[in-house]
Amino acid sequence: MAFLEKNIAPAYRVDATSSDQQMLCLSGDWTVSTLAAAEKLIDSVVVDKHRLTCIDTSAIGVIDTSGAWLVHRLRGTLEFGGRRVELSGLNDVRRQLFDQIERHHPPRWKPDRLRFSIVGFLDATGRQVVNVGKDGVAMLHILGSLGIVVATVLLQPKRLRGIAVAVQFDRSCIGAVPIVALMSFLIGAIISQQGGFYLRQFGADIFVVDLAGILVLREIGVILTAIMVAGRSGSAFTAELGAMRMQEEVDALHVIGLSVTEVLVLPRILALMIALPILTFIADIAALFGAGLTVWAYLDIPPAAFLTQLQAAVTLDTLMVGIVKAPFMALIIGLIACVEGLKVGGSAESLGRHTTMSVVKAIFLVIVVDGLFAIFFASIGV
């Protein structure tokens, strides 16, 4: 029967008909079943560049659209290499097939030239402003829902999911202690080394203790910790909630009548608000320890003199300035992480994009909040 017949492998031969013309004779079956062999075949075709090449298809047994595309590609490859090519041996049916392929041949890709225009710039700016407004509304929505849930938990403490808070605290705080301590230690050492390098030129070596102490306790400790937490825990929150959105687990919570804010958002934000002040304190100690070792090795200031100068330079208010900022920064990081996680669509690309946006937005707003706190504390004289 016909469907039991085997395909004939495609083949070719080159015949020189005259000094200025050569014949490329194709034979066999050129179908989707022989596509792999045909592709290898046309890659091995070698013809004289200075002769007119005539591709003869009369010996081809069976040809379909796939085979016709390969013949068309062979012709285009030879012409692109500077050869003159003609197609012969076509009956009416095959001629119509090749005409259709030629008519539907995709045009060569050309990169779009992006030209600057005032209208386009204003349009992009307007879209960004609208997106920022939508993000602000989404954060206010989550914040309002969180306030309602917190009020409910205060009235009914049994509704607080203590185990979920403990698990998130373990991931956000205990798991982050090594990296936070190491980074803070190195930052404290670098600040002391650089400060000592310049202050030593003026004979003010001892004041590097004041520089490191005030800078670490007021600004560097809390902001560096918040940035690391945003990149570590914030991205984890977004990825977790985004994966739950992709698997429709969030929709399942709505169906069974549970509050997403109470089950997913509150434990994460509460754990983060508890963890960040603790991590900030650890970062302060690690940074001051690194500063003390650096000034001891680099400026010959012994630990006793370092501690004495540090006690004279900083007060409890200096330490509390950094600690007070931590819960507010944690709230910002948690809100952004949860908002971006709940905005994830059904694709991995959406998950990656929103995770990246979560980290970027959290770091930006952490720096903005730190600047606002700096203005506030300066205005009240702290």
C-alpha cells in the first residue's frame, strides 16, 4: 500500500553543461519526513561561483511545503553568496507551490529606530506616574486591610497565627544574622580605615572613633541592614506570594473564606518588624567591633581608648535614632514585598519581574524614609 512505501533519501549531483553554466540536479523525496537529511544535504552543496547555476527539480519524486522551503533556502543561500541561480523542471503544481512560498517569504528583519520625541517622552512619563499612583493605592489598600486585621487580632488574640510569625521570624532574623554581621563588620572596618587615613593627616586620629560611632549608630547600621533585608527577605516574600498566586492558592483562600491579609501578610510583616530592630542592633555591634579592630591595627588606638572615646561621643539617643527607624523601614519593605507578590500573574516572567521590582522599590523607599527621619530628628534637635 502507498502508506507503507519508504521515502527515498534526497540527493543531488552537479553537472557542467557548458563553460558558463552548470546544472544542480535534485532527486529523491523532499518532504517533512526527510527534512533532517535534506538540511544536511543542502549545507554540503558546493558549486562554481563563476557559472550560472540551474537548479533542476524534475527528478524530485515527492515534495511538500517543507521540502519546497529548503529548495527555496538553497537558492537564496547561493544567490547571497554571489552566484546566479535559476529554477527549472517545475510543473504547474510545483510552480504554484514555489510562487506561494516566494509570495509569503518573510522580509528581512530591520531593527526599529527609536527616535526621541517630546510626545513619546511625556507619554512614558505619564504612564510611569500612573503606575506609581496605582502602587501607592495598592500599598494603602494593604495597609488599611492590615490595620483592620491588627484590630481584630487585638480583640481576639487567638486569631494571631503565632507559629507562622515564628517561622517567618526564623527566616527573616535568625537566618540573616551571619550575613548582616559580616557585612556590617566590613563596613565598620572600611569607614574607620578611610576616616583614619584622612584624619591622621591633621593629627586628629582619635576623632575617627566619633566618626565611626555616630555614623554607624545613626545611619549606616540601620540603612545597610534594611537594604540587605529588602534584598533577602523582601524578595523571598514576593517570590512566595507570587508562587502561591501562580498556583491559585491565594484564590483558594478567598474561596474558603479566609483573609489573605490575616493568613499571609500579617505574619510576614509582623515578623519583619520584630526582626529588623534586632538585626540593626547586631549590625551596630558588629560594625563598631570592626571599627575598633581597625583603629587598633591601623592607628594604634587600643580598645580601652576606643571605648572611652566612644562613650564620650555617643549617647543612648544616638543608638535609639537608628533603632527607632527600623520598624518603619520593615513595614515599608513588607508592604512592598506583599503588594508585588500579590500582583504576580501566571508566568515565570511575571514572577521574576515583580521580584526585581520589589527589591528596587523597597531599597528606594528605605532611602527616602531614612532621609525623612534625618530631617525630622534634625528639626527636634536629636
